[in-house]
Amino acid sequence: MPKNIASTELGDKSAEGIARRHMLFGWWLLLLFLTVGASLEALHGFKVAWYLNVGQETRRLLWRLAHAHGTFLALVNIAFALTAARWAAGNQRRRGIASACLIGATIALPSGFFLGGLKVYGGDPGLGIWLTPLGVVLLFVAVLLTALEVTSGWLAQKEQKGQRRKHGT
């Protein structure tokens, strides 16, 4: 396995490892969810009855939500990678948790919508929909921890600039 791919292991909590992992994850997922979107458009275009019939409204809604959330979260992973690439020394544990939570949210949210649409019960989604609240909580934790990390990095940088001015360097 090439060195750059091997270093994307989940245990690599360095800023570089996190950035690489989320950049790869985000771009591949973007390709996947754009393909899902094209497939859903094809189902519309070819007027596939099991997808377009009136009784399938819940399935259509859930699968469109899976596509939209998956595409959005792929882009969030790319933004997270760009953010992680700029991190200086900081709280590696917080970064590792944020990374894991974002990956979990990226899997759970669209999967919950998609699986919820596989088997619909009289207009209600299937049991897979229960993954979506988990995904929301994971996304919230990832965004909170990332915001804290970015804020602490910014404050540390501001403090360093203030000390350099104070000492005349």
C-alpha cells in the first residue's frame, strides 16, 4: 500500500493525517453521492413506477434527503480537511474525537435516510431512519469540537502576536 494512503489510518491524529483522511473521504463520498443523485434523476427520467407512484412519496423524499445530506457532508469533510491542515499544536484528543464524529455522522445521516426509504410502512420510514438522530448528534459534537479547536488556535495565535509586540520582536 502506498505510504500516503497507509497513513490515513484512523489512529493517526496528527493534523496532517486528519487532513489527508478527510480530504480523501470527502472527495470519494462526493463522487458517490453525485452518482446517487444521477441515479435518482434517471429513475425520474425513465418514469420508474416503483419510485414515482403516489405511494412511494416517502421513499422519494428519504432518498433525496440521503443524497442531499451525503453531498453536503462530503463537502463538510473537505472543509474540515482544509481546516485541519492549518492547525498548529493543539488538543490532539479533541481533534481525533471531532474527526471520528464527523466520519460517523457522514455515514449515519445519509445511511439512515436511505435505509429508512428501503422499506416504508404506510407512509412511515423503515427502522433505518433511527440512524439519523445518531448522525445529527455526532455532527453536532464534531462541529462543536472543531469550533473550539479553531477558536483556541486563533486565541493562541493572537496571544503570541501580542507577546511579540510587547517584547518588540
